[in-house]
Amino acid sequence: MLVFGIESSIFDYLTFAILIWFFHASSDVFRTGWFVESVVTEVLILLIVRTRRTFFSSRPGKFLFISSIGVIGIVIVITIVKIPSSLGFSTLPMFIIGSMCLIALIYGLLAEVTKKIIFRQINY
């Protein structure tokens, strides 16, 4: 978990840097973008670390898959439609949503490689 925690932190910092320096995000856009990246990443990591086999070769159960897609869908919808400002979120342009999903995808691929290395090290 130490290795995965470090990887997670690195990708959080990458997200911060892209939102602040590349997109010049306001606080609401920053908060919303980080929310998208965090939730998509966590769902993806849940699907990756649940099994020793690769993410692509091990199908999750029907309810896990449906709930995972549902959570990601709800997060994306929240960031596209107007929602109450009490949440502190902002409507995100599609290029920021896409960027956050790309960061999550790259993190997921790295986590898959890390998982493989760890299982080789412990001879599971």
C-alpha cells in the first residue's frame, strides 16, 4: 500500500499542476476537476486491485461493474449540468473532464504495472 499511496500522491500533484498551471483553474473549477479525477481514479483502482489478474482479463461481477459505471456517470453528469453552488462545484468544459479522465487512465495503467511487479516480488 505504501507504493500505491506514493503513486496516488504523485498523480494528485500532477492533477494540481495541470489544473493550476495549464488550465489556470479558478477555485471552483479546481475543486470540481480534482473531484472528477479522484472519483474516477478510485473506482478504477478498486477494479484493478481486486484481483491478481490484469484488469482487462478479469471481469468484475455484474453489480460491481454497474455500480462503478454508475458512479463515474453520475460524477460526469454533475460536472456538465448546472448543480447547486452549495457544493462548490463548477460546470467543467469537456477538455478538462477529458484531461482528468486521461490522468486517471494513466494512473490506472501504472497501478496495473505496479501490481504485477508486487505480485512477482512476493511470489503469490
